[in-house]
Amino acid sequence: MPEQMTRITLARRPAGTPVPEDFGHETYPLPEPGDGEVLVKVEHLSLDPYMRGRMNAVRSYSAPLEIGETMTGQGIGRVVASKADDLPVGTLVTGRTGWASHAVLQAAEAQVWDESLPQTAALGVLGMPGFTAWTGLREYGRPRAGETLVIAAATGPVGAMVGQLAKAAGLRTVAVAGGAEKCRIAVDTFGFDAAIDHRAHADASSLRKALAEACPDGIDIYWENVGGKVLEAVMPLMNDHGRIPVCGTIAWYSGTDGDTDRLPMVWRTVLTRRLSVNGFIIFDHWDGYPDFLREVAPKVTAGEITWLEDVTEGLDNAVDAFIALLSGGNTGKAVVKL
Ligand SMILES: NC(=O)c1ccc[n+]([C@@H]2O[C@H](COP(=O)([O-])OP(=O)(O)OC[C@H]3O[C@@H](n4cnc5c(N)ncnc54)[C@H](OP(=O)(O)O)[C@@H]3O)[C@@H](O)[C@H]2O)c1
């Protein structure tokens, strides 16, 4: 076992889009697990958009990171030292390891991962993002065959799962994605009926024209992943009694999407179209995770649900990969291999 571990910390709060100087790199002696704890050697780390929010000192659904704290995140790895009877050395576990080569976890916080499933699926298609898609679509999207669903960040782990589940439920699925290659992947790999490149449209009205052509019967479900220009383009196309599961607003996470005031238009449309708009955070729904795994894991294993990963090698490269993720530099679930 190495004597040292490394971790990446929040060095300072970003002003706008994060830069490498906002992160710290530290090496220090490997900790020992206490009673009821395990030491995990991280093999894969998840990079997710929500981490950007944790870097700000603002009130949210979770407390912000403190300066000097390890960057938050889920990892998967093996127990290398154990003081928990039910988690012997060698067990593959997933938990909140943070951006670190090793982590001490309470046994109750470490979830044993089924070795017959791909290891990194724990972080994406069968982990938090996949479960978010499955839960939000059922509870707040309430899809019905023949309806039309639009989703941006469509080739990411949330978007790809929503798209595939909606397609299987008989909906017309329309992807919004960044660039021609992601649009091709949305259609060819994830089975979307159409894909629109938001980067090819300078403003919301141009994007709206393209969306109107791709959605001749209007939009029944807009799965909100991004906000910004896409939201502005979508709202006037919503059908009466449409649903908007509000999952994320990544276009605004770094405060860099300009200051267009869309509020009157958005709120008026919610009223006149009698829309159901549901914000949700997946941590309120974890009770349903075993049901999700039971239903979706066999479909992933059988290849009925497809997934894509963007793997970065080495903890030292996590910062650049995370910064890239925030502006669409990832194609598929962003994962760091340690
Ligand atoms: N509510 C919850 O509990 C919950 C749980 C998980 C995730 N989420 C949210 O779900 C969303 C998707 O997460 P994910 O893990 O699947 O992310 P992801 O798709 O892997 O990565 C984010 C993607 O957002 C797109 N994007 C970034 N800036 C954009 C902009 N200005 N306009 C349009 N698209 C932009 C980029 O894709 P393109 O290159 O295709 O534009 C980028 O690849 C995020 O907003 C995340 O915060 C919420």
C-alpha cells in the first residue's frame, strides 16, 4: 500500500467559469480507518455538473464546500484496509470519496457494487445520473405514447437515459446537443428522432425555428437540463398541459449566460399553457434506487440501453476535465480513471 494519498481541494471560489487556480492539489500520509470504517483506494471518480454549484458560497439544497475542503464527488474503488466486518479488504464499493486517490468511508456510506456490472456504470448509466433520468421522467414527465419530448445535454448520462426511456415509451424524442458530432450520436447511438445543434443557432429565435420544424405537434415534455437560450426557445412551443421536469440549468451555473430577462415570458407561458413545472433533486428519491437497478440493470446488460463514457486518465487531469464538462467538452458520462 502506498504511504501517501493525493486529493484535489477547492482553493478559492471561482469568479465565473472555473480556472485551474481555483483548485488545490495536496499530498499527505494515508489515513487509517477507525472502527466501523474502511479505507478505499479510488479507481474511478465521477465528474458532474452539480459540483460547480458546491464551489459557490450560496444557499442551495446542499451546503457549499469550504475553502480547502476536498472537491466533492462519488467514486468507486476497492477496500484496502477495513475495520468494518461486513466490508473485507478487496470489496468493490461506491461512495462519496471526493476527488482523491483514497478515502475513509463509514461502512454505512459505502455501497457494495455488484461485480457482474461494469464498474463505471455505478457512476453513470446505473448510478446517480441514470437514476435521476428514470425517476424524473416517471414522476414529473409522465410520458404518454405519441407525445413529443425535448431535452438538451442529450448525449450526457441524464439526457441519453431520458431519451431512450421516452423513445421506448412511444414518444417522439428530440435532442438538443452541442455540435454536429453530438447530434449524430444522439440519433445514431441513442435513437433520438431528431437532433438540433444549439451551437449552430446564434439566438433563441433561430433555435426555436429549428425546434418547431423538429416538433410539428408542439412539445409535451421539456426536460430542463440547461436553461438559457434553449429554455427561451422551447417555451413558446409548449403544448397545453405540458410538463417540465426541472433537473438542471447548467447554462447558468457559472453566471456566464448574459442577463436576458426571460422571466416574464417563462412565467406567462407556465400560466397560459397550464404547465406542470417540477423542480426535483435526486437525493429526495433514493428509496427508489433498488427498483431502478432491478428494472434497468438487466436492460443495460442486455444492450437495450446504451451508454457512453468520456474517460480522463489520472486525478491530476480531473480539473481540466471538469472545466471542459461545464462547456460541453465531454461526450458521454465524464469519468476519471485513477
Ligand atoms: N436534479 C438532480 O438531482 C440532478 C441530478 C443529476 C444531474 N442533474 C443535472 O442534469 C443536467 C445534465 O447532467 P449530466 O450529468 O447528464 O451532464 P452532461 O450532459 O454530462 O454534461 C453537461 C452538458 O451540458 C451541456 N451544456 C453546457 N452548457 C450548456 C449551454 N450553455 N447550453 C446548452 N447545453 C449546455 C453540454 O452538452 P452539449 O455539448 O450537448 O451542449 C455538456 O456536455 C445538468 O444540468 C445537471 O446539473 C440534476
